[in-house]
Amino acid sequence: MRKTYGFHGGIHPPENKHQSVRTPIADAGIPPELVIPLSQHIGTPAGVIVEIGEHVLKGQMIAEAQGFMSVPKHAPTSGTISAIEDRQIAHPSGHFAPCIVLTPDGRDEWIACSGRPDYESMDKLALIDLIRHAGIAGMGGAGFPSSVKLSVKPGTEIETLIINGTECEPYITADDVLMRERADQIIEGAKILRYIIGPRETLIGVEDNKPEGIAALRAATEGSGIEVVQFPTKYPSGGEKQLIEILTGKQVPSGGLPSQVGVVCQNIGSTVAIYQAVVHGRPLISRVTTVTGAAVREPQNFQALIGTPMRYLLEKAGYQPEKNRRLIMGGPMMGFTVPDIDVPIVKTTNCLLAPTEDELPTPPPAQACIRCGMCAEACPASLLPQQLFWFAQGKEFEKLEHHNLFDCIECGACSYVCPSNIPLVQYYRASKAEILQMRRDHEKAEASRIRFEARQHRLEQAEAEKEAKRAARKKAAEKRAQSAGADSGEDPIQAAIARAQAKKAAQHGAGGEQSELEMLEKAVVSAQKRLDTATAKLEEARSQNSDLVDALQTGVDKTRDKLAKAEQALTAYQQAQGEGGAAQSEPPADAAKAAIEKALAKRQAEASLSPAEKARADLAKLQQRLQKTEATLAQSRSNGDEEKVIEALESTVARLTGKISAAEQQLQQAEDA
Amino acid sequence: MALIRLTSPHAHGPMSTQRVMQNVLLATVPGIIVLTHFFGYGTLVNLLWGSLVALACEALALKLRRRPLGFYLKDCSALVTAFLLCIALPPYSPWWLIAIGIASAILLAKQLYGGLGYNPFNPAMAGYVILLISFPVQMTSWAPPLGQGEMPSLLQALQACFTPGQYDGVTMATPLDVLKQNNSLLIEDLWQQNPQFGLFAGVGWEWANLAFLAGGAWLLYQRIFTWHAPVAMLVSLSLLAALFYDGGSSASGGSPLFHLFSGATMFGAFFIVTDPVTSAVSLRGRLIYGALIGALVYVIRVRGNYPDAVAFAVLIMNFAAPFIDYYTQPRTYGHSKRGEK
């Protein structure tokens, strides 16, 4: 016997598998309507390639794969496409998703299909493509496209190919009955997988609670080199990571793929589907589904077409709706409740569980966590669920990640054993979703931050370049001035005075003209430059037939005008310079002198006046001011100015009146004198 | 009927918090019987009165906190606290001592922190320590065991509790007291001169400890807790006792067997150290937690001021539990040993 390894934790819930294995797999037949969701797998939904009203044959592709992580859909029977619309699907959220609705014609007529029993002569990639075209996705529950799993990175050596026949969830027997009834197909499928992957060993792992299945497989594997390995029943040994540890003793690195430890896993159901696809050329259009629970009278396994409404299957098994409060797709540990009994079964529907309230009671309200640690003992990933729960309640996301929340496989063992009935898994799911959302938000924010910073950097750089140019110019100018000073060999102070004088002089006279000339010349040059650039842009826009042509054209015209004006100004100035070099007006530097002289003369005149004359003059001035102020006041009033202004004016008038009377007195005195 | 929507898992195991608590209560029964046999009805009266006070305190706190009474009272956690504290109290304790202890345990140590599951300290031990510090005389007078003087009747036991002034009970030093105060006699002589000593520990005490060991073993079998913390505590206590036994000299700390079956050793190991709320959670963490409690018990018994030390040792380690947890995270599946990916 082969050595098997244990894994940490795990639980032993009541198996409840015996109910549904009493009869062989029954053909469910063709329901009146089939609803085929476009997304039944992990990845991109398939794209519709049929039209409403189109007649299709059984096995005909009705939706094609969209990209690598996608698989096509096929018509489960012959009939007419009656609708392509959103229907409620089997999903925990109960949401509506695009579906193809097929009304069967009852003839169940196959499309021409040819198998490749000679697959060993085929290219492996072509074989993987064939599996992909057959629409096969992991049938154990997750729905991971099988072709993706088989496309192992080149150079990866696969030691072990594992066919997962564990079926550790209570109630489900879909794989068990396949092993009992179609062991040869499983082995053929395993051989195909072995040919594609080329492992050193091929193992079929089965829990020891399926002795009939194991016996059938052992008989079928005779001489094939495929080994059937049995190991003690414990939930969740069927988890891919757990099964790999049981059979090889290796652990898949956190966040990694089984191929990293040289293992590829395939489910029993998928293996049979691969056999059907390769050897008989039949795409995946039906599957084995267990219908069980105390609310159905005859629990059993059905070969059901994909798209069969759950109600149809349940009624075939003697469904008693009055006894059933929740309908579960999958098992009692990891399955989810179905929103409505009319949703269709899909490629991942391994079980429909219709329990009674006694069988799976509605959980009582949760009590406080007493940190008993039973969850930690049960956790197959060796996590500390009670700590995770604590952090999840407090939304301490960093600590959650530190405690490896993302290694949780959501098997439900912790919730199962929790004496306080805490829905632990739900807390982890919610926290995971929240953290993922936060990561996405963070990535977005990070991207825009980087964009913003890059722009800021660009602007700063441009600014710095300008600044550098400015500084360089300044330096050059200083250097010129310095070298000029140094050449003359004068005393620096004298030189500075001279420079200052020169500068002052430059504001007028010859210096001024020089700079004016320069400015005009510069204006012409820069206008020329602008015109050149504008013209170039216009050319470019024209060549690209851009909408901007018109706008650019006006721009060019304007620039041209400006250039012309600048040139005119320059010529005019040059002419003026040439004509009247001597006819220059008197330098305005003398204006100040004149003003001073004027002021002096005035003072002298005043001084020469007699006191009476002076007083009279003063009085006249004051009267003039009064008149002015009164006029302003009148205007302000008529304008309706602010009161403050009017008040101020009034007080001025009063003051001036006072001053006038004082001046009159003075005048009187002067005249008397 | 419309289908209800629930999240997985849909199945639930048979264990419930109520059942955990009831199992713990049940497991104390052998110990209570032995204590009653050797020390009289005092323990039973303690339990009766203590349980009433505990339920009343719990109900009061729940009412003040506006929580549903029935839902929380039926988890039996208040009764467990009452049992653990009342077993630890000296038999024939006055009613007010018990009431103060229980009220401190339930109201201060438990409900003020948010009730069951949120208390950082073991409520029973917190109550015990509050009493020990506040009323050292009452807390250190233990009744003489069977065969040492007259055993009080049930009526006397009730009197001792409810009319403490009118009851004049006999008390006697416990074997741990005697050993502590000894500084001249060889262990062998001590054993002969004091009637408290029995076969390998104290009269009555050795049987009580065995009974609590049996109750603990049953809980272990019921998978209420794991073996790690109790075994670690007993091993570290024995190791230290063996190391400092000193051949039974007058400076000896007592033999390992004596320490294992004296005072609250077994009761502490299986009923106090295993309190899930206040202990470390990982298995490795529980080993460390238990071992350190064992060491502290020995150090305080032999070097400290108090003859027994389980309450202090447990409270001190309650402080350390989160710290221990932080450093003893188990290696998650698919991670390397250092906790890295």
C-alpha cells in the first residue's frame, strides 16, 4: 500500500451518502425548456453565436469561448433557440445573467461528431484545444477551465497527475456513482490526461468510505499503471491542496499553483467529460447530479442535461416543497442556497440538496466567541480562525492579512465546530471581498498619484530649465560687465559710479535709443520665430486633416500682421535715426532744473508781495477751493453717494468756510496796518 | 414557501457553548464530593449561595446592558464562574465574602469588559484575588480535614455562611501553610509532626486533587479543551519541585508529588488554566502559557508571601496571553516556517 500523509485539522460530519446510491444513475430526459447560462465557469463568459429562432442540433456550439480563460457552450439537445436574455442563475447572489434559452424539438438529434480514439497520434496542444472546444470546466464545483489547468507552463516537470475522486462533502455521490458505473471511462480519461501531461505517476485518490467505487476503479486500472489510492475519510480531503498533501506530502505554496510542486489535479467528472470529448467527439452537454436530502422522496443521481431547470430534476426525485426551506446547490459544507427553484443546473452542479428543517436546522443566533480554539483545531489550513474572526469584526485588515486570511479555503470546518454558532466563513468572505476592493481602489489611487507626480515633475523640470537659462543669462551679463570693468583697469568704485552714470544716461539720450533699437529688432526676430512655428504647426495640421486647421490659419495670419507691424516700427525708427541725428530735442534732464527755477521765482515773487496782497491771494485761493468742494458735494448728493462721503465733504466745506473767515480777518488786519 | 438564503456551511456540529459550560460544571462534581467529604458541607453552601448571587449579578448586568436575559443566562457561563470561585473559597465562608467575590468576578472582571468572551482576566480568579487581598484573614482560614476535630453539621454550615457572627468554627493551617512556615524541620519530621499531612500530600487535599484530575481527564476526553496547557503546567511545576526538592531538607520546597496534589494544583490545571477566553489560543502558545503558570505557581508558593499561587499565576499569565499568541502563530498551509510565503 502506498504511504499517504495527513493534513492538519479536518472534521467528520455525518456523511449522508447512502441515501442517493441505492439506484443506478437515471437519465433525467429532456425538459420542456433548457436555459444555458453563458458563464458557468471561472473566467470570461462565452459569446453567443446563434440567433433567436435558429434551429440547432445536439452538441452544436451555441456560444464560443472568449479568450484564454473561457470555454464554449453547446446545445444540450436539438431544438430552437427561443430566447437570448437575462435569467436568474444559480449563484449565491441570485443575480440575473445572460442565458440562451433552447426549446427542445424532442428529436434529440446529434450534430455530426467524430472522436479521436487515436489521440496518441495527436499533438498535445491540439488535444488541449479539443478539450477546450468541448466546453469542459472543472466539474467538482469551482468550474476552472480544464484546458487552462492542462496548459502547464513549458519546462515545468509534472511528477504526479491526480484524479480527484475524494468527494469529501457529505451527501454528494455524483463522483461515487461514476466510479461504480463508469470506471473504464474514468481510466480512459486518465490515460488521455496522462498522455497530455506526461507525469511520472498517475494516482486516483478516493476516500475509504467508497469501497464499491474503489473496487470498480481497481478492476479497471489493472495493468494501466494508474494507481488507486485510498485514504481515511475526513472533510475536507477533497480540497485540491489537501488532497495533494495527502497523496504527496507536499504543500502548494501560498498563492501558487499545484504545478509548482509538480502536481496537476483533475476531478472525476471532468475526466469522464474529457474522455467523451476526445474519444467520442462529444462536447460537455450533460453531467451527473445528485438530488438528495430528506425533502425528496427518492434521492438519486441523474444524468441531466446542462440547462435543465432544478424544479424538473427535483420533481423527478419526488420533491416535497412543503418540507424544504432551503435548496442548496453543492454540499452542506460549501454549497450555496439557490434563490429560486427554477434556475438551471450548470456544469458545476454536482448536487442539489433539499434538506428538511430537522436535517439541517436554521442556525440559532450566534453567541460570543469564547476562544475555545475548536476552530483552530479543525482548520485544514492551520489558520487561527478565532483570531481572524476578532480582526474581521474590528476590520483590522492588516492583521487579517498578517494572519493569512487569504489562505482560507472557505471549507466551513471552523463554522461547523464553533460552539457559539458564529458564521465564521461569512466573516472571512466579507473581509476578503473588502480587502480585494480596497486593493483595487488603492491600485487606482496609486496609478493616479503616479500620473500626477509625473506631471508635477515635468512642470518642475520645465521651470527649472527656464530658471537655469535665466541664471545663465544673468551670469553672462555680469561677466561681460565685469570683464569690461577689469579691462579699463580703473578703481572699482569709480567704475561703479561710472556704470551707474552710464545707466542713468542710457535711460535718456543715445543709450536709450540703442536699447529701443534693440527692443524693436528683438520684436521683429521673435515675431518671425512665432510665425515660423505657427506655419509649421499649420502644415502639420493640414497634412493630418486636423480640425484645428482653421484656428491655426487665423493664428498664422495674426502673427504675420504682428511681424509686419514690428518691421514697420523698426524701419520707422531707423529712418528717424538716420534723418535727424542733430535735430534732437533738448534732453529732458533739464526739466527739473527749470522746475526748480520756477519754484524759486515764485517764492521770490511771494516774498516781494506786501502782507495785504499775500492775504488777499490766500483768501482767493481758499475761496476757489471752497467753490470746488461745494461743487463736488452737490454732485455727490445728486449721485446719491454714500453718506460717509457726503459727510466728509460737508465737514470740508465747513472747515474751508472757517478758514475763509479767518483769512478775511487777516486781510482786514493787513489792510488796517 | 419561499426558499431562504443562508451562507455555507449549512451543517453544524453538535457542540454548543452551553454544552461546553455544562460539561465543565459536571466535571467539577467529583472534586466537590471529595471536598464535602473531607471538609464538610461548607463547600456546598458556598456553591449554593454563590450560584444564586452569580445569576443575580449576571441578570442585573444584562438588564443594564439591555441584553436578552434568557439567551445569555442559558449559556451557563455565570454558573461556571460561581462554581470555580466557590470551590476555591474556604468552606464556611461568610455570605458577604462570597457575595463580594462573585460580584467582583461577574460585574467587574466579566461584564464590565463586555461579558462572556471579552474578559481579559479569568473572572473567578480575579474575584478570588480581590478577596484574598481585601480579606486575608477570612481567605486563609481553611477548615480542618476529616478526622481532625468535629465536623460541622449542615445547619452549622448554613449558620457559618449566613450568620457568621454566631458561628465559631475551627480552622487549621493547610499543608501548604505548614510547609511555607517551616524553616527548621526536615520534610520527614514535618510530615510526622503535623496531622494535616496524608499519604503523599495533605489529608483530603490529595483526594480532592485526584478528583479534579479525574474531572479534567473526562473533559479532555470530551474534547472540551486540549491537553497542552494543563500538562505543560503540571510538568513545569513538577520539574521545578524536583529541582529544588533538596533531598527533603528543612530548606526544601516540597516534593513534586506534594506540589502536584496540594492546594489548587489539579483544579487550577484543568479548570482554570484551560479557561479558553483568557488563555493563549495556539497549541504552542498553550504549552508556553501552561508552563509559565506552573513555574509561577512554584515560585510564589515557595518564595512568595502566599501559600498557594494558582490565582496570581493565572492572572499574571492572562496578561501575557495575547503576547504569546502573537509569537506562536501556527505555520499556515503553504507557508514556510517563518510565516513568510
